[in-house]
Amino acid sequence: MTDLRQLVEELFVAWSSGDPDAIEHHFQPEALLWDSVNGAFRGHAEIRALYVASLERWDDLTTHATRFWPPDDDSIAFTWTMSGKVADDRFGAELHGASASFDGMAYITFRDGLVAEEIEYFDRFGAPISLGLRPGPVEFA
């Protein structure tokens, strides 16, 4: 069996590279990446566009796995931490360049050593909270 932990580590090296071209080499052409904040992205072009958008919002973006659960067939679950510096003024001009980090959890299914499906869960308020901000109430109407 392929070492799924190593495949995850290699994938996160690509996510942390700052190079959008490095990402697609880790995904099946029709792969699905879904996260609880941004939604669904299918295929190389959409996944690359998500990464490019992330690079516009974050400088020095890095992601690394923090804990793995035993692999099952060709899938693995793990937690991760993302960190970076705010690249714009969306949290206020005084926080432009500030360091933020937040945690999440992922479940990835691999096929032939490439990501076929990546499901991510994280709190949309994780980064602002790490910057010392406290979000107000959210309405779901």
C-alpha cells in the first residue's frame, strides 16, 4: 500500500510552495476539493483558481498536517494547521501583514497516488480570531 501520510505531506509542500502550477500534479484531472467555507471545486482549473485566490489573500502561506488517523484502503483523515500573513486590508489596515493561523480537518481519498477527493472542514472565523478579532453574531436567514 502507498504511504498515504507521505502523499499528504507532499501535497502540503505543494500547497505551501506559493506556486499554483505545483498543485495540479497531486490531483486526478477530475478531482473534487470541497471545503466547508468556500464550497466545491472540481478539476485542475478550479482547484488551481482556489489556490491562486488564497495566494492573493495570504503571504507566506503554509499548511502542514498535525495528526493522522490510520489509513483505510486509499483514504486518510488528519488535522492540519494553516498559517500566513494577511496580504490585504480585509481585517483592517492595521492587520495588513499580521500573522494568522487556524486549524482544520481533512479526509482525502487517493487513486493511483493522486487526490481523487479532498474534503476539508474548518471554522471561517479561525483566522480572524487568531488575529485577536472577535466576530459578531451570524444570521442564517
